[in-house]
Amino acid sequence: MLAFLRFERRRIFGERKNLIFLGFISLLSAYFVWSGLNEHRQFQAEKKIFIKFEKEKINQIVTYVQYGSFGFRLLYETSSLNLFFVNSSVLQDVESNIDSLEAIKVESSFKGKKLFLKRGYFKDFAGIPFIFGSLFMLYLGHMALVSPAYLRFISGRMTLKKYYALTTAARLFWLDLFFVSLGSGLFFLVQLGGVDFSRSETMIFFWYLLFLVLLLDFLYLMGQLTSVLVYFRKIFFLWFFIVWFVCIFLLPEINRISVFNQSLVLESAEKVNLEKFRTLMALEKKFRDYLKVNPAAPLDQIRQMQKKFAVQFLNSTYLVNTGLETKYLRDVEKVIAGHERQSVLFPTTFYHFLTGEVSGKGYYGYLDFMDYIMKLRNRFMQFYLKKRYESNDAAVESFVKNEENLFRARSRLPKTFWLGLLATVLYGAAFLALAYWRLRCLVFQP
């Protein structure tokens, strides 16, 4: 085995074109990690401005009626790991506004510098090994086995199975070592740059790195199988690009279109907002009817009725509208769960789902954000109505305590991570066995 490791090390790292390609991958990866680090630092600076602005804004509000109308903004703060996946996430820079209105909005700003922050396909670390690393691995898989004649000659010295297994293991050892070293090195350099990762984030990143390596091994074995299936002919390069395009671009795009088609069963978000608005207006109509029947009612009596209707709103109308929003969110969750299960079917489609969740801005991050909005809004409504109808505060008190207007998303592995990992290993094992079977037929054919 040591002899094979030395030989394959020379074959891989001794060729100039291989070194150029590996250097290209390393430099691009380092550049996009540096770019992600700059975005992370910029967000931290803007977060401080956001917190300061929201604190100053409350000092300008005169009444609780105004506070209910304006509310306060809620900022989505992602995991620090997002700097490796800034373009692989589902969400971008999003925020919401918590107020007394019935519509819940999650929006992304395009004001100022954000107008010029256009995301590209390669604008993060996760995209570089996926695009260029896959291309390189497919190519090296093809170049691993020379020709049936040479293998027939080698089989006189050792069995074909042993030669095939040792060659594959030795090449994958060096290639895996390169990508693990690249990912680990950049991860620790970012820490030297002042970014702290929690223990769970560190574990999640290295689990992600494990899947990335297994994905690239899978593509290497696919390249090896493709070479054997086309009998080592020059036409391989045509099939090489077809296989690469289908795996890296076409299948993930089909998966994306599929989840969009599945989402068409969801009701329109505007329809849900309209239902909530109708429920609210029905209660407003009752109050207007009361004023028409009692036009000369004293101010104290009107205030007492307002308080009565506010309590009725919290105990009936608000609960109905919250139920509508919760049901809609659970329907969205079912579509996401279906998309996750579908992504497991092929390694490259699962890679897209995985990077979104690891970034902290994936589908489940969105669900957590919406749940947090609804819980925070429920508390704000109780605070607002109590202060509006019962309080005699000289100045408006801020609802926000301890930076509650920051939603700190967490990086996570998908629930199906181990299933996706197992599927990738099984695909690789199947390609390894098929390539050996076909190679044996070519070498020993009569």
C-alpha cells in the first residue's frame, strides 16, 4: 500500500496541470472565504447601527397608538458559519416588522449598499469545490486506469482486483487529504481573523466537510465508471462534460423546479392575509355599530368599550388569525419536508439542501424565524393593548428588552443528513463495483 501511495502521490502532484488546477481551487476558495469574512464583518457593524437606531426610534414615538402602528423591526442574524455559504443559502438578508397590523411580512432590503450586492453562482466557499472540485475529480477518475492492455500486463504480477482497489484507495487518500486540508485550513484561518465558532458550529462544519469529501469521491468513481463504459476512447471527454453538467447543474435545477411545483398547492399568502383582514374588520364593524347606536356616550364609557373590544380581540379575533397563520406555516413545512426527502435521492441535490441548512439561512431557518415572529408578536400585542388602554405612562415604554429584535439563527444539519451520507456511500460503492466488473470484462475478454 505504501508503494501505491508514493506512486499515486507522484502521479497527482507531480503533473503541472494537476498542480495548476489544485492551486486554482485553493486560491478561489481562499478568496471567497475572505469575501464571506468581509460580509460577516459588515453585517456585525450594521447590526450595531440597527440596534442603536431602534433604541432611538422609540424615543421619538409619542403615543402607544403610534407605537402599535410603527412597531419595531426584527433582524435576522445568521450563524457565523454563513460566511462559508453566503450564496448557498435559501434566505438572503431578511427582516420583519412587528406591529399591530395583521399581515406578517418577511422582506429583504435593496437600499444603499445592498442594491449592489448581487449574488453570483461562485460567491462562496461551498460553490468552489462543488463546481471545480467535481470537474477535477471526474477527470482524475478517468485518468486513474490507463488501458486494458496495460492492466492485462499488470495482472501477471498481481490480481486485477488488488491493483484496482489499491490504485483507487491511494488516489482517493491524497485527493481527500487535499480537500480536508483546504477546508480545515480556511476554517482555522477565519478564526485567526477574529470569528468565533461555537463547539456545535465547529462540529457541523466538519460533518459538512465529510459529506463534501464523500461527494467528491462519488464523482471520482463516476468518472472512473464512465471511462470504463466508453472503453477508454477519446469520446470519453464528451461524456465527461455531459455527466458533469447533468450531476452539477441539471439535476439540482430539476429538483428546484420540482419543489416549486410542489409549493403550488399552497394557498396564496395574500389570500391568508385577506382572511385575517376580514376577521379583524368584522370586529371593527361591531365597534362602529356600537358608536352609531350610542352617539352621545361619555368618553369614559367609550374607553371602557374600547378596552372590552381589545380583550375580545385578543381572545377571539387574534387567536383565529394566529391559527390561520400557524396552519399556513405548517403547510409550508410539509412542502419543505417533502423537498428534503426528495433531495436525498441524489448526492448533488442533497448537497444543495445541506449547504442551505448549515449556513443558518435554509428552509428550517425560515420556519424558526416565522415561529419566533409569531411568538414575539403575540407578546407585543398583549403589551401594546395593555399599555394603550390601561397605562398612564408619561413616555412610551419600549417593548424590546435584551435585544429581542434580533433573531439569532442557528446552523444545523438536516434531519436526513445521515441518510444522505449513507446514500452517497452506497452510490460510490455501486459505481466502484460496476467499474471493476466492467473493467474485468474488458481486460479478460476473449
